[in-house]
Amino acid sequence: MTKICNFCGNKNFREKHVQYIYKYDNQLLVVNNVPCEECEYCGEQYFKTEVLKKIEEDFKTIYLSGKKALKEVTVPIEEFAEI
């Protein structure tokens, strides 16, 4: 079966490693070097279920079980109406 991009209909994909941002209840986890397939035409990214489940489990381990993340950063936040 040939893969087709759900966004643009293109049939050509490339394997990449990207940065993925997981967000739940205003808490974030940034994960680097996540494997995916990316549409060569529009850039839409597709992730395997087991990859996303692994990220979700790591998020829970960090936020619920106190696992220390490899690195932490401070992110400024603004309301659009205030800028």
C-alpha cells in the first residue's frame, strides 16, 4: 500500500529526526531527535504510535514521578492583547 500525505496528497516521504513538543495541562516537554516521516512536499510529519506513547510516558515520569529531565529552560509567555 502506498503512503499518501493526508494534508497535500503527495506520495514522497523522507525519514527525519525532529524536535517534538508535547503539551498537557499547560505543561510542556520538548523532546529532541524524535524519528518521523516527513512529506517532501508540504512538510507534514507522521510519527509511529510507539514513539508518541514513549514520549507520553516520559512526560508522566517527569511530571508525576519526579524524574529529572536532561535539561530545563525558562520560556517567556505573553498575551497577544498585551503586546
